[in-house]
Amino acid sequence: MPVSFPCVERVCGCCGALRPRYKRLVDNIFPEDPEDGLVKANMEKLTFYALSAPEKLDRIGAYLSERLSRDVARHRYGYVCIAMEALDQLLMACHCQSINLFVESFLKMVRKLLEADKPDLQILGTNSFVKFANIEEDTPSYHRSYDFFVSRFSEMCHSSYEDPDIRTKIRMAGIKGLQGVVRKTVNDELQANIWDPQHMDKIVPSLLFNLQQGEGTESRSPSPLQASEKEKESPAELTERCFRELLGRAAYGNIKNAVNPVLMHLDNHSLWEGKTFAVRCFKIIMYSIQSQHSHLVIQQLLGHLDANSKNTATVRAGIVEVLLEAAAIAASGSVGPTVLEVFNTLLRQLRLSVDYELTGSYDSCGNIGSKIIKEHEERQLQEAVIKTIGSFANTLPTYQRSEVMLFIMGKIPVPGMHPGLASSKSGFEGSRMIQVMLLKSLLQVTTGFQTTNMLTALPSSFLDPLLSFTLMEDAEIRLLVLEILVSLIDRHDNRPKFSSISIISDISVLKLKVDKCSRQDNLFMKKHSQQLYRHIFLACKEENSAQPHFETLYALLALISMELANEEVVVDLIRLALALQDLALTNEDTLPVYNRCAVHALSAAYLNLICQLTTVPSFCQHVHEVIEVRQKEFPYLLPEDVFIENPRIPKTLEKLEGEVLFLQSKITEVLGGSGYNTDRLATPYIPQLTDEDRLSKRKSIGETISLQVEVESRNSPEKEERTPAEEITFETLKNAIVDSIGMEEQERERRRQVVEKFQKAPFEEIAAHCGARATLLQSKLNQIFEITIRPPPSPSGTITAGYGQTQSRSVPVYEMKFPDLCVY
């Protein structure tokens, strides 16, 4: 007979009623068929219960996590989706103090899904995490870690799944996950610091990897309303938005950690050489970070450029190209404290590039020295550096640009003065190339330079060494200096109107912008005009000057006439033009026929311009008459026949006179009637000789000393009393050097003896010696006073010297009668 156990049956029957309420509520949200989805009515009951009893929230989360783990293991993915949907709704609804424990359960479930091999589960877990990331929690968390999520989402960004559509979805899920991690942690000081290198070294390369996949698309950030559905689903577009958001949240101290992985990624994948992707990356960076942090990015790029000094020219050129683009964007922010550091680094790179080009190898260390240096690549790098220097300069205010000009000028190697950036490895040719490169850089800096006070913007410490380079033999250097001067003086963009030399019958067609010369400009010309005239004159005497030199000289004369000219300057410029005509006529320097014709043509073109600027009809008439004569009989004295591709000039230049020349007497007469200074006009211009020629390579030491002696003798008020200067030869210099060495040794020995005497001699001997010297000194002073005292213009008489000459009688100072104006 079977035995029954009614009590056991009753216990089993009521087992469901004995389960905790939260478990029953959780179980009720799951339907029998997972395809039916979440039971919404029961979900509302569960949510209400969680809100009413927040202390049960952690248990609800733990139970949901347990069910989800079991469903994942049994591949019941429908129930997994329902569980995650329930978790999402609970997260959105509950913001109580006990939510931290619930979040731990939630993150544990997300982690379980991300670890699964099935892409759908990974995407499901990512979507839930993104929803969680957008929630602002009321209570802080001290122990939560997101290291796994950073690593896993970064790994998903690099997914190589076979199916391209699924691969794209996984990568996009990874990008969204990283975006969620950043949003969740970046503003919470209690969270793990997402800006630490251990996290940034994973996040940034993952984003750049996906950004690189869409490199063909332009860098832009369209709004969701403007973007098409395809653009919304593009990993590259999503990556760019995420990257911008990351950089936009970076504070001052985090910029370095965010940018360093970018530099490393570009290094590791050789992306500097292509330039386009590197430039795109840094455009995103510069536009995304706060503008006041721009200089930090510039500093890192400069440091990276220095670190790659021995890398290939293409890599260095790529970094410089990025610097160029970054500088243009940083103009709206601050390049501030890094100004001179920028230029110092770029100038150092120029020097290194010149050394590499001339020596053919890098500094031998490691395996880097085995790289083959390509000359054309180094030239491209040099041009990129010069262009970047100009770009940086354009972002600076006038006063800072003046400082940069002085800074660069101080780096230019000047023969005999200071080596500057010249390298011992590259020798003389290296110095010459550095001079050219730095002058090109200076030209870039001065382009567009405009200042109201040129006297303070262009001090003597800048202009003097700059003008000295017009004495160099190298034609390229002289041309660069002339172009720099033109760029500095042109403040109204008149330069393009004088790109070529020609006889213009009516200059009104040029629509020149001419302003009245300001007081500051007058002071500038009073101080520096004679220097400018002198160097223009000397530049016309160079045998290797070509058409570009004369065209630039013409532009320089024209711009001085319009920017810095008052009545005195106009007179001096006319005298200078006439002096150039005399230079070509007399030909004391035996210039080639082409140069003589070019100087004649330059003088004619400038006088034609200046006569129209002065608006004196008789002056214009004289100039036009001479030009007409030349057009008929001597066309090779005008620019139209000289400054062309194949100049039409004679083999020899016959003596010119009469109507073919501009006459100083005639010009003095016509301008004198219009109120100009006739005395100054009638005085021919003669360039002032200075000791500046010591900078010229074509001058030997002996010639320089002879020139200085000659200058001193000319400037002396008593030159007729001086004996002729001794002729200085090589032997004289040699003997002087040898004698100077012997004299130094004798002087050193004499000083030693004097010191020894005063240390060891008795006091009486020292006193007697000093007394004798004092007596000798007094007698010499008496002689000097006697010679220097001269009688006043009074009938005090004269005395006759023994050798038959009359000599003024010496009158003591206290007996002299001074005019009242001299007494105070």
C-alpha cells in the first residue's frame, strides 16, 4: 500500500510563495517565450518596488546578474536581452544612495557580455554601458574601476571580424564604449584618472586607427540634422566626434598625455611622411582643445622635432608641416611663452639640415648614421622650415615680430664677427648656406610687417648688420637683403606695382597709395637715410648684379619715395639718381657694359617716377625730353631694352653727353624755382666712406686698414698737418704681428719687475721714486697747459720764434676776457 506525504506536498506547493518578493518580481518580468519581450506591467511593479525599497536594489541587481550569467552559459540570448533591458530601466529610474552596489552588479553583467565571443552580445553590453555612462550619479564611487572596459573597448576598435558589416558594428561599439568611459570618468575626481598614460596609450591609438580608415573623407564635424544616415554610421565620423569630445574635455595638465600617444602613433606607423593624415590629426587637436592651451601642443611638436633631429628629412619635413598648420590655428589662442623657443628650434633644424646636406651623413651614433641622405629632401625640409617661420611670425603682434627679427639677425653668421649658427663640419660653404637660409627666414618674417614707428621697430642693432650684407660678394645674399628692405618699407602694399622696371608715362594708372610722411618716419630717415643711400649706390657697383637686383633696387627707391619721403629726402634721392648716372658714365670701377646700361636705365626709370611724384611740370618736361632722345637714338639706356630676357645692348658703350643725359644744373634750376633747396641739389652726391667694408669678403685685412686710415685722415680737421699715412703691406703686417708679440712679453716682464720692486724695495727708495715721477708729471702738465692756452682775439701782440715764424703769446686763463655768453 503506497504511503503518502501530504505535508511534503504542501511545502512544495507553497515554495514559490516563500521566495523573496524581489526575486518573484524579477522572475515575473521574464515571459515564457523570450520573443514576446519584457513584460512591461511586471517591469513597472519591479521599478516601483525598487524605488520604494532602495535597500533591496543591490539584491535585485545581484539576482539579475545571476540569471543573466546562467542564460549566457545556456545560450538563451533572448532572456539575456530582456535582463539587460530591465537593468537599463532600473538604472534610469533609481538614483538613491545605495545605487553603487547595484552598479557593481550591472558592470559585472556588462563585462560578462563584452567577454562573450558573440558580436551581438558585445554590442548589447556596449549599448547598455553607454546608457549608464550618460547617467549622472548622485553618490560618488571610491572603488569602481574601468580598466577592463578601456582595454576591451580599445580591442573592439581594432576588430578584424571577417564579415565587414559586423566588423564595422563592433568597431563602432568600441568607439562608443570609449566615449562612454571618458564621459563617465573625466569630470569625476574620485574615479580612476582617465588621463593617465596607461589609459591614453590605449584610447588615443584606437581612435586614430579608425580615423585613419576614413582618411579619404574631409575633417569636419556635421550636426546630426545635417549628417546623412550613412555618415552617422561611419566609424571615421563617429571617431572624429569622440576624439574632439575627448580633447575638448582636456584640462591644462592633461594636454601632454593626450597628445603624446598621437605622436607615438604617427611615429610607429610612419605617418609623418604622408603629411595629410598627420596634418588632419593636429587640425582636429588644435580646433578641439581650449584655445589658451594651444602653445602646449606647439611645445610638444617642437620637442618631437628635436627628438627626430637625426631621422630622415621626410619625417622632419612632415613634423614641420604639422607645425605650420598648427601655428596658423594657434593664432587665435596663445603662442605666448614659446615664441623664441619656436624660432630657436626651427633655426637649429635649419643648421642641422645644412650640415647633413653638405657632409652627406648624420652624426654617427647607433645605426642612424647608415641612412642615406638625399639632397633634394633636405632642400624641401629647409623650404618647409622657412615657410613655417613665416607662418609663426604672422601670428605675432608687431612688437614681438621686431624681437624675432632681431633674434634671427643675431643668428646669422657674419665673417670676422661671430659664427652664429655656422658649423665647423660644413665650413665656409655651410656658413654661406646658413646666411642664405636665415635671410630667407627673415624675409618671411618681414612679409606683411607694418608699423607706425619704424624707428623703434627697426633699431640700429637690426638695420646696421642687415645693410652690411649688401657688401657681400654673393649675389643671392645681396638680393635677399634688398628684398627684406623692400618688405620692411612697403606698408601700403605698393610693391606689386613695381615688380618690373619700365618708363611709365602716367603713374596715376598704378593707383599708388601715398601717405604724408609722419614725424616718426622723418626721424627714421634723419638717422638712417645716408646708410640707405650709400648701400643703394654700392649695390649698383657690383659686377655680378643681375636683372632681379636692379628691379629690387628700383622698387626700393620707389617705396622710399612714397613711404618715407619729405622734401629733403626727395632732393637726396634725385641727387642719388644723378650720382648713379655719373657712376655709369665715368666707369671708374670698370663695370661690364650690361651693368652700365642697367644703371643708366635704373636712373632714368626712377627719375621718370620721382618727377611725376613731385608734380613740377618743368622737371617732368626735362626728364621726358631726355627719355625721348634715348628712345630715338640710345634705346639701350632705357629699361625696355635692358631688362628683358635677351638684352639689346651694344658691345661697347661710347661716351655720352648732351641731350641724352639728365643734367644736374638743369634739374637744380627747375626745382629751385619750386622752392627746393638749390644748394643741396647743386651738390653732387658722394657716398660716405665708413669702416663697414670690414664685413666684405672681397676686402683683405690690409685694404680694410688702409681704408680706415684714409677715412680718419679725411675726417681729421688738421689733416694738412699730418704726415702721409705709411703704406701698409703684407710685410708690414707680418712685422707688426711679430713685434706685438715681443712687446707683450716685454710689457709683462716690466710689470713683474715693478710689482717685485714695490714689494721688496725700502720705503725711502719707493718714496724718492714716486716723488721724481710726480715732478715729471707736473712738468709735462705745465707744458700741455702752455701749449693749449691760446690768446683771445685782442692786440696782445705776437712773439717771434727763433726759426722765423710768428707764434701767439701764451696768456694765463685768469687773464683772458671771455664774452658774457660764455660765462655762467
